[in-house]
Amino acid sequence: MIKTDALIIGAGPTGLFTAHQLKLIGLSCEIVDNLDKIGGQCIELYPDKPIYDIPAIPECTGEELTNNLINQLKPFNIKFHLNERVDEVKKNDEIWNVKTNKGTEFSTPNIIIAGGVGSFEPRKFSPKECEKFENKSIFYSIKDKTVFKGKIVSIFGGGDSALDWAIELSKDSKVNLIHRRDEFRGAQASVDKMNELVKNDKINLFTKYQLKSVKGKENLESIEIEHDNKEVKNLETDYVLGFFGLVMQLGPIANWGLNIDKKTISVDTEKFETNQKGIYAVGDICTYPGKLKLILSGFHEGALAARACFKLARPNEKYRFEFTTSSKSIKNRLGVKE
Amino acid sequence: MPKITYIEHSGKTHTINVANGLSVMEGAVQNNVPGIDADCGGSMACATCHVYVKEEWFNKLPKKEDGEEDMLDMAFEPKKNSRLSCQLMVSDQLEGLVVNLPEKQV
């Protein structure tokens, strides 16, 4: 059980700056994020897109913004729990007990939800019967590629993940690559390589096809794919891989007894606290009259929520407002020499 | 203001006057039409404002940019007549546009 003054859910720009604010006022915090990297939507959805409305930064990309925020956190040793999703939140006296899907447990008086639009999850196939084979014959990510050796693998998607795995697995498996159109959005070099493998009969390519149905009892036996013109093909297959990118889903947050309206959580504008004492929501996931879904709003919200955390984490101390330009204790925390 | 009709997957129809300059996505979100999520807020970074446009209208709309087709790869059940509604700007030319919403967005 990890004890911390505050637990932040979400390592996007708002979560990162909120961590900075907590550490600045002398509180400990840890961050959980379901993605495998720091940066949230900025890094997952638009790492290369320029942003023009970060105060005092005329232009930066999502990736640059993330790197700057990480740099700003350098003086503090913050523990990140990536690839983990908070599943359970339960109150025990005045303390929240939090559990992730990997079994990590936290005990904290303060939870700050900086979860954007929810956690990123792989987009799945639409035919219902796919669920039954999930993690057995149908996968959305690969942990152990050796299981595919000598098998027939049908890969769906048109991006880098689909192309890279089609190329890689074609060495030891019979690979079908299926994509809904005849253009691929992956790197040109991968597209060229894939086309070469298709020419050499190492990959069977089906474009303008999508998955129609899957068949099999215990194990997957075959799939049906349908062309734009409605023609249906039956493919014998042992495994199916889907690479359609990530979608954002509110997920378990919906079960924590919070006031949720259209995927956003209602908060007050003094502490950014939800209807549950000690649970705050900041950034895109919170809502209040006049809410703007801008990164700069998330920074403001995080700064105020951090001060509210102080009261619950240090009930016997009084929070004193200080400036970074003049406060000795803040400079100490930052490791700045006078 | 042009009239835009949104047809939910269930068949329920919403006809709304949407101001010129807004996107078809914004017209739906601002008027509480269910079925368009628009998770990324209109930055063409997700595929949760996905709609189907009937052929007669589809061919009249401005062509897709590359990025839109890439995002549609990640939509729920994309078809030939799929569009992202955040990329469809309302103007007088769109008077009477009808869009069909997919069964779900994610």
C-alpha cells in the first residue's frame, strides 16, 4: 500500500502541472496513467500538431509541451505508474483506498482526476462474437509473438502497427493483411516493404475489405471479410489482430459515485472538488459554468485543487501562500541555490 | 440558418437550424443531439463525430483531406460515405443536409 498526500489520475498536461503545484507546496504525489507514456492526448492524439494558446509560448507541439512539463517536474522525484488504470476507489474513514488494474494500491486523502476524456483503450472489432475470442485468438496488442509461429494470422488496420506486425510476422507465419481502403497511413518505407512482401507471396493483401464475422467453437477457425461491393470472402485463420488505434472511454470513473454529465464531472470553482470530499477533477474532464476546454484552464484548475489538497493532507498546518520568486522553502524544494 | 437533419441509428430524427460557420459536429453537440461524441473537440484527432452522408449529398461536400481519411480508419464501422462531422462546415450550400449517425462512436 503506497501512502501519498495526493494521487493524480492522468499524466496529460493538466495532471503534470498539478503534480508540479502539489510538490511546490510541499505535498507528495504519484501519477497513474493507462497509456504507456507520459503526455495524455497531447502525445497520443496530436504530438506533431502545433498549439498556439499556451500562455507565453507562442507555438509548440503536443510533444514539446509534454517535454517542457516533464522538464519542469525534474526537481521533484515523481513516481509514475504507467500502463495502469485506476479501477477501484473506496473511502475508509477520511482516507481513499485506490486500486489499479495491476493491483497497485494507494492510500491517500486526495484524488485528483485529470483524466481528459477518460482512458485510452484499443478500438475493438464491431462484430459481437469477437468478444468471446478476445485475448485467446483475437488480440489488440501483442505481448508474445512466438504464439503466432507457423499459424495463420489475419491482421486488420492501415497504420504503422498493422504494417509493422504484418512485416514482422510474415517471417514465420502465414499473414493476411486486411484494410478498409487501398491507401495506408503508415510510414512509406513500411508500405513499400509490405508491397514487396505481397509481391513475393509472403503477405496476402485484401484492401477495401472489413471484418464481417468470426467463426469457431472453442478456438477461432475462420473469418468472413466483406468488400465495399458486398462480396464476401471466407479466410481460414488461427489468430486475428486488430490495430485501429485508441479510443477514449470514461471507464471505471463512472462507478465512483461522482456527478457525471456527458462524460464530464461537475466541480466547484474554488477547490475543483467533486461531490465526493477529497476527490477533485481538473482539465477537460471537469465541468462548471463557463468551463473552457483549454490546456491553460487545466493549469489554473490544478493549481487550485493542489491548495485544497493541502488542507486534507496537513489538517494541523496552515497553508501559507508564497511566490516562487521569493520563498526560501519553495526554492529549497526546487533545489535552487540562492 | 441552414437546416441540418441528424438521424440517429434508431431512426429518431433531429432537424436543427445551425448557424453558418459552425461545423455539423458543433451543431449536434450544442443542441444535445445524442450520438456524436466529439471527444477531441473538433481537432480531427479522434473519430467520434463520425457520420454517414447519403450519396447525393456526399458528392456535393468538399472533399476529405488526407488526415480525415486516416482518422476514419479508426472509426466505428466506417463506410464509403463516412465523414467526420467536425470537418463539415455549415454554409448556405448545406441547406437541407441529412446525416446518419452510426450505431455508436466508440
